[in-house]
Amino acid sequence: MTGDVKYYLEDLSVGMRSETRAIITEEMINTFADITGDHNPIHVDAEFAATTAFGQRIAHGALSASFISAVLGNDLPGLGALFVELNLRFRKPAFIGDEVIAIAEVAEINERSGRIKMKVHCEVDGVKICRGDAGVMVQKRPTS
């Protein structure tokens, strides 16, 4: 397993940053609704959603936020890390066709515990749709 680790704790420094991008699709929203059981009509019913303040279907907030998990698990700190905490504030929705950019930046490193704090957010067209922080446990480099 250690060969699969992207970054060990000792490889990280405050300010390191990574991002991932995804375009929200109708299929994504419907699949997310089926997986979670959240079939709120604001997400899955175009007729109903047209009557709301948004005027159209919106992606589940948790769907947009899930791209943060992709950054943490795949890129920074990447393979071998354990995502243990997420605190987010949702500001705006994402719509079908929007490109969501999830961004994570190392904010604090606790060498003793192996835990790092990441500042995270998702944005669409340069506007933050959610922001907060995430806690991640990162493996220390194995000793020989």
C-alpha cells in the first residue's frame, strides 16, 4: 500500500493547492438522487424547479461538495489519505451544464497527529458556491 501514497505528511507544506473539475449533468443529478434517496423535486423535477426562485433544477449541494472528496483522495494529499471531517457553508447552487471547480489548499499541518486542515471550496464561473475546511489524516513516511 505504501507504494500507492501520493504525498506523505513530510511532503506537504502550507499553501500547497490542487483542484479538480466536473461538469454537472442531468444524469449525474439523477444518479446522485438514486444513490442517496434524496429525490427533492428541486433537483429531479424540471416542472417543479421552474416554479422556484432558481427557475430550474439545481444540483444537490452534497453532489457539488463531493468533488472536494475527489481532490483530497486523488490529488492532494491523494492516495493513502483518509478524509475525516468536512465543514461547509453553501452559498449558491450549481445548475445542469455548470462546470464545478473543487479547490483544496493545505492550511495547517499537525506533525504529531498526522492530521492536516485543508481550506476547501467549490466555484462556478469564478464564484464560490460553497466554502469551508476539511480534516485529513495523512500517513507519515515509513522508516526503513
